[in-house]
Amino acid sequence: MKQEQGHEARTQRSVDHPIAAPADLVRPWRTATLVLTGVAALELVLLLGAGAVLLGRQLAPHVAGAPTKKRHAQTAPAVKRAPVPKPQPIGVPKHLRRETAVLVLNGNGRTGAAGAEAQAVRAKGYRISRVGNARRTDYARSLVMYRPGYRAEGYRLARDLRIRIVTPLDGMKPRALLDAKLAVVVGD
């Protein structure tokens, strides 16, 4: 029975009292956690620093008075820019609308577009010399072209038709206009 009591006592003791964990088993886990936390914090600081440098390089040219701009301006040789020509005054039209012949060309490829535009030109009081197709059919916008000496008349026609693009003859020879002084190319 003595043996049984000893065995019982051991069993009771092992059940009633947990084995105390040695400090050596607890400390490496805590130490490892602290080391990994420190490494993660260091990585975070390095990533934030790298991000600030990269973002700063991209934003620096856009910031007014950035030091990088000033350095480049001082070291770069001065570039002479061509003077921007001042727009010439349009002037006053010398010819009446009924005296100005207009060539109307279809530049968008849609059937009847030039005919419809010719009606609008005629309604404004201009004389239509001819209606036809342009060499290209990919004009994105309508435009008015004028012969030399008819700039003011070209701008007047563009204003009457609400066309924003007015230009001297571009790629078209004056003889291609026949007797017309202005040409309207109908775009989309």
C-alpha cells in the first residue's frame, strides 16, 4: 500500500500542480518577438524613406521655386526662342458678299454634305462658283480657305457660317479655285 500511496501522491501531484515552465523556455520566444518587431520597424522606416525620395523626385519639378529648377536654369545655356508673330489685323472686306464667289467642297465623304453647305452659303448672300468633292474625305472640321488678298472676306465667310478654322490656300493651287476667291471644305 505504501507503493500505491506513493504512486497516488505522484499522480495527484502531477495533476494538481502543473510543472513550472523554466524561464529559459519563455525568454527566447519573447526575445524573438522583440527582435522581429525591431526588424519590421526598421524595414518600415526604410520603405517610407525610399518612398519619400522617389515621390519627392517626381514632385520637385512641379513645385514652384524648386531648387532643382533653379540649378538647371543657372547651368543650362540660354536658349533663344523665336519671337511669336503677332496676329495681323484681319482688315475690312473690300468686296460685297454677292461679289465674292465661293467653291464648296465635301471633305467628309457624306453624300450631299457639300450641297447642303452650298445652300447655307448662298443663303448668306454669296455666289457659288462650284460644288464638288475635296481630294481627301477625312477632314475632322470644316474650314475656310482664301486666295491672297481675300483674307478679310475669308474671315467674314467663316463668321457667317460659324466656322472656326480660316487659312490661306493650303495644298490647293489658286487655279484649282477657277473664279472662286474663297473655298469652304466641309468636315465632320
